[in-house]
Amino acid sequence: MYPQNFRTVMYYLSEVPELQQWLNKNLQQYQLLVNLLTGLLDRGFYPVPTDPTGHQNFRMDHTLAIIDTLNRFPYREPNGPLQVFSTGPVYKPTSSQWTETVDVEVLGGTPAESLARVEGLLLWLCQGATRPHLVVGNVASLHGTLVAAGLADLEITTVMNHLRSGNRVDAEALLADRIPASHRIFHTVAWSHFATADTFGLLQEHYNWLEKLTHVSDVSWDLASVGTWPYYDGLVFSLYGPSIGQPLIRGGQFRLTLGSRSWQGIGFTVFVGAYEQFFQGVF
């Protein structure tokens, strides 16, 4: 039992309009987070705890922390993809703020199996009255384009680093002298311009995956979209909502090695605050 004076203070605080509004907002975000996690559990995903700090730095990504934890267990050949998730804040150096996230990973299995699992999740998460916009790129396609243009490995790495940090100006400036038509790399192309899977060198399985997502989201292709992290090696995607300043969801296919073990799969991060702004009756 709380003391009577404590209950009295909390009662009067709850009557302050600004505080009540803040409390209601936090309650809504908590309920949204619970629904997200419950939905993942219902779909066969396992939770993996991750610490908000690691290697003496603030956590900016859950994927490496998840893989680091899984590496501590003996390896056994999985029967199909391993589905895991973690939740908690990540630090954004650009804003010096923490952002609440849910990180979802589908590890192992064939690329087709992993894409199918993520497709189901995105179809679930994209439902609602507001139609989102999915922007898709392919790291392998861009790398192949730069190799074909005669860029050296160091130049390609520099371009990729600029793009990962969101610095398209320097990336385009570096390419301008080497690739006369480099400005085309930085043009976003609507899905309506995709005639076949051969467009932009897409694999048939990638084309089919995106075709299904057009039922719930607008889809655009952006060859200069390479994701945030260097371990992405295939499709990358970011989901946006109208008039929301950051992605709702961001992720892609990846391959990385930690210790003596290599992992491949596809995953994404849900940014809970941005997703809450978009959220309308998804669940």
C-alpha cells in the first residue's frame, strides 16, 4: 500500500492536462509495443535480450548483439530459418537521442525462405488506413554497376561509405568524373516502371517479393540505397509513412562473420515512435 499523501500527489498530478497527455502518449506507445511483441511471439519468433551498451559504446544496432549472443551456443544445423527478435532503445549519434526499437532477424534457411518470412511480417505491419511507401535498393546491384564502370575497390568502398552515412552529395561528386550517367544512380524509380524481373538486374525471387508488397505499400527502387551497416549484401529496404521524418522500418539481407562463425539472413528494425505515428488499426 502506498502512503495516503503519495496517492494524493499522484491524483493531482494526473489532473494536470500536460501530464495527462504525456501519460496517455506513453500508454499508447506501450500498448503498441506489447502488440508488436505479442505478434512476433505468435508468429514463432524467439526473444533474445541485448544490453543497451556494448564494447564501451552505446548500442546503435541490435543485430551484432543478437549474433554475439547466439554465438555463445553450440552450433547445430537449424531446421529452417531461426526467427529471433530483440527490443530496447538504440542510440542515434546524429541526434544524440535514444530511440525505442524492435529488431527482427530471420537467420539461416534459404534466401527464398527468409524472404517469405519477412514478406509475411511486412504485410502484417503495413496494413492500415494509411498506405506507406517502401524504398528498395540492392547492394549487389550497385556494386556490380560500379565494378563495370571501372572503379577500383577503394573508390567503391568510399562511395558505399558516403551512401551509408546519407552523404549522397559527395558520393555523386566522386562518381561524376568516372561515370557520365552517374546521376541516374541517384534517381528513384517507381514500381510501375518495372516491366520484368530483368529490370535493374533483379533476381526473380526479389521481383516476386516486391510484387506482393505492392498490395499494401507503394514501392520504389533506389539503386543508391545501401542501408546503414556494412554487413548488408543484397536487398535493402526502408518503409516510410506520409509526413514522418524518419523510416518506420529499415533493414535488408546481410552476411556477417563473428568469431569463427558466419551468419546470413534478412532482418529489419521497427522504430516504435515513428511507427506509432503511422499506426492505424494494424492490429
